[in-house]
Amino acid sequence: MNEEGFIFISGTPGTGKSTLAKLISEELNCNYIEVSDFAVKKNLVIPDETGRDTYVIKEDELKEEILKEKGKGLTILVTHYPDVFLDDDRFYLNTLFLILLRTNPKILMDRLNKKGWDEKKVKENVLAEAFNTIAEDIYDYKDIVIEIDTSNENPNNLLDIVFNKINTLDFGIRINWLLNETLIDFISSLVDDVNFNNDRISD
Ligand SMILES: Nc1ncnc2c1ncn2[C@@H]1O[C@H](COP(=O)(O)OP(=O)(O)OP(=O)(O)O)[C@@H](O)[C@H]1O
Ligand SMILES: [Mg+2]
């Protein structure tokens, strides 16, 4: 791929972004930036006032820093919030495509538990995937989205799947876990759990 510009990789935690970013950057011999890590490194985060394990990012400064960091050739940006960048033409007009990784929420739950995260954080992230959160955030950009379900894929096959979709111009966002009948009970019990826990915290 003899091009210049950005390739975004997005998806809920645990869908395999970093795994894929590493594979693509080796294949295309280009850099990749883990945007959240980069923001922390550049001191562009403000701790969230709620004292939770979250923070607010200084978006304008972050965008400037990334534009400065970008060299010639391709740059892969790994991020949970690609819309922040795509809403800015300096990024959008230089973007080749956005790879959106999806994972069946039940399978994602196993992957996140293996990361050793606490139960609440796991459930909130599984719900974010179940409710198609990032897909909704970037729906306006669906014509440049390569959506890939990593639920049952070996990471070694991912590269072939990505390039096959690019070559066949297979763009779009089609996965909607809320329409998957085998997930209805699983998702509703997660919603109940998370609501129950939030009620206890606010009491
Ligand atoms: N296609 C896949 N099939 C099965 N397991 C995978 C796949 N891709 C990644 N994994 C595994 O899932 C876990 C999460 O992968 P990875 O760290 O790449 O996700 P991520 O999207 O970068 O998460 P985060 O947002 O937390 O950085 C890892 O243990 C990884 O080995
Ligand atoms: Mg990662």
C-alpha cells in the first residue's frame, strides 16, 4: 500500500485493536499510535472529577500533537473515540479507512475477565459493546468503515480478512448485538447488575 495518511483502528476494549495494529504496522511498515497512551505521555489528560478510573482529554491539543507526530507515509491511530478526529477535516480528508473491531459480548466478557479487570469495569465495557456504542458514535462515517467481527477469528487470520475487505471495498456498519436473539437474556441481566451496583453506590 503505497499511500499516505491515517488508518484508524477502533473498538471496545478487548476487541483486539492493539493486536491488529501491531500486525498491520509490521505488514505495511508504518507507525502506530495508541492515542490514549500518547495523551498520557504528552500530559494531555485531566483526572475526572468523579475520582473514578477515567480522565478527560484535552482534545484540541491532542489533535495538534498527533498532527505534529505524523510523518510521511501511513500512520495508524488506535482509539476508542475516532469521531473526535474524524469530525476534524485535517484528519478526515487524510483518512484511508477506519477498522472497527467487534466482538460478541459473551466472548468479550471472557477476554476482559482474563485481563484481570474488576467485575464492574468488565461489565460496563461489555455493555458498551452490546449497545454498539462506538458503532453509533461513528455511524456518520460508515462509508469508510471496515467492520470486522473478531469473536471467532484467530488473530493470525485478521490481516487477511482486513485486506480482503479493503480489496473488495466491503465498507459499512452492520453488526447490531441488540438484534441478536441469543444475547437478549445475557444483555438484560448485565443491565440489571450494573444498575443494581450503581444504586448501591449512590445510596
Ligand atoms: N481475534 C482474536 N481472537 C481471540 N482473542 C483475541 C483476538 N484479538 C485479540 N485477542 C486477545 O484479546 C485480548 C485483548 O486484545 P487487545 O489487547 O489487542 O485488545 P484491545 O482492543 O487493544 O484492548 P484495549 O482497548 O484494552 O487496549 C488479548 O488477550 C488478545 O490476545
Ligand atoms: Mg489495546
